Amino acid sequence: MIFITLSSVNQHKNKHCGILKVDNYLIVNKIILCYNFCVKDFFKCFGFELSGEQLQLFDKYYRILTDYNEKFNITAITEKNEVYLKHFADSLLGAKFIDGNFIDIGSGGGFPAIPLKIFNPELKATLLDATGKKCEFLKEVVKELNLKDVNVICGRAEELAHDKLYREKFDCATARAVASLPVLTEYCLPFVKNGGKFVAFKGDAEEELKNAENAVKILGGKIEEVKKFDLSGNLRTIIVIKKEKSTETLYPRSNAKIRKKPL
Ligand code: SAH
């Protein structure tokens, strides 16, 4: 299990990047406050071993993200330490739940899809977003990072999910910071094959989990796993919803209906 805490204790300090090590716990508050942190060790704190090439890709991604952000509003988070923690490491928290051919709904600046693809080059990724500028940005990232098997689509989830090219075609669907869990489940589960899964990246999700029970059942899913992580003081939850049977063709409904009357 990954366990990161913010508590400050006087323990052994790694002189290169200020990582404090206490028993089996790694405390990263010192590095996230420091600009010149050691990126390789930073990822290691979360249990992710990255090659030099992967670290270079993250560095390039960070630079493209911040360059683009000066003209277009892609993300509110721009400081290097914050981007590495709240975008890159946060996206990788779901890595072990995702395999094969996945679709990231409302990918925005590419989260969680791009970090997942850098971490596991075997994945086949489809990045969907409703905003043209974000899709242009995503295409630029894919080109600059020379990522293979990544497809960027501009469109709305609730419409595309009815297209037979995409409906029930993916091993996994992912989404972070797009909508509440009942709404998100209606957007995402129709894309997933039977036996596949929808992996939701959430903060504190207790309330949403209760509210989503009905939607999950109606859409043919089952909540399989709920994993909580402490990401340097922020509670993060990965929710794995397994698809057990086909979603009725009625779903997803129009956006107005989904929002007005979540399942
Ligand atoms: N997943 C990213 C972006 C979150 S912002 C992250 O975690 O940082 C939400 C994004 O979802 C926006 O880029 C918005 O354009 C997109 N979005 C919202 N509703 C959508 C829908 N119905 N279909 C496709 N994209 C949608």
C-alpha cells in the first residue's frame, strides 16, 4: 500500500531531495515545498520506478503544459512541485487498475491519461474532451512526446457513447474531476466492454459512493474496489466499477436529463 503523510517528524533525511523516511512510510512534505526536488526519488516515494526516458517525457510534458497555459487556460496548477504531485503522481495512483485499451473521459490537460500512458507504454489510449482548445493541446502533447497508440477525440461523452465505434469497445474508462459519480458513471460505463471496468479518480468520495449505487446498478456495473490514498495530506479515492452486463441503449441520456435527474 502507498502511504504518504504530511506529519513532520525528526527522522532520517535524504540529503538529495529532503525525503524523510520513517519505518515504512515516506514523508514527502519537504520535497513538495522545494523546487529542485529529485524527480526520480519523488516518484519512487509513491512506488513508481521510472526510467530516464520516462522522466524526460514527464519533464517535456510539464514544459508544454506550462508554455501552453500562458495562452490557453489548461490548468490552474502550474508550479512544478504542485504539477508533479497533484497531476502526475495523482494520475499514477490509478495505474495498477488500468490495462489494455482505455478511454479517458474529460481528459482536459491529459489527466490521468497521459501520465498513465508514459508510465505504461503498452496501454492504448483514447482521450476524449468536449473543449476544442484542450483537444488541440492534447494532440500537441501526443505529437511532441511521440506517444504511440493515443487517439484524441473532440466531443461529448454522452453523444459519443451512442456511436457504435466507441460503445462498449474499451477495457477501461477513466475520469478525473469531470462530474459527480452518478453522472460520471452514466458518461463512462456505456464505453466499457462487459467484464471491463470504469476507474474513477476522486477525492473524498463517501457521499458520492452512496449516491451512485443506483446509477451503477442500472448501468450494468458493480462497485468492485474502493482504494483510499493519502497524497501528501489530500485524501484521494480510486473507485473501480466492474461492468457485469451491457448498458441499455437508452443510456447515456442527454446531458440536460443526466444533470437534472441523475440516476
Ligand atoms: N480530467 C482532467 C480535466 C478535468 S476538467 C483533470 O483531471 O485535470 C473537466 C474536463 O471535462 C474539461 O476539459 C471539460 O471540457 C471536459 N468535459 C466535461 N463534460 C464533458 C462531457 N460530457 N464530455 C466530454 N468532456 C467533458
